[in-house]
Amino acid sequence: MKTLTIDIVNDKVIKLLQDLESLQLIRVRREKPLKETQIKWEAKYKGAMQKQPLIEIDNQLNELRNSWE
């Protein structure tokens, strides 16, 4: 088995590839998102919040909820 990477220039090709796949002549694999393009949330928000006891967080949430009522 050989692996090729192709660039789809025209969307009509997708139907052709699906037909070839249904005939079991090829196998189409979707690309997985590159890890480099994924957002690194922990690096982005590291240090944005201070560590607090759980009771304090619950109290703050309750205050916020009660302010909406």
C-alpha cells in the first residue's frame, strides 16, 4: 500500500474519491488538526486566576447568581 497526499482543487473530486472508496479501491483518511494550530489554553491563561479555597469560589458564585434575581 502506498500513501499519497493530494490537494483538492475542485469539490467535484470529493464525490469521485468517495466512489473509489465505495469500490474498495482506495481508503480516504481525513487529516487530523495539527497540534501546532490548536490553542494551548493552559499556556494562554496560566496565572489568570489565583488559587482559592473551594468555599470562597462557591460563595462568589452564589453572590453572582443572587445578583441576577
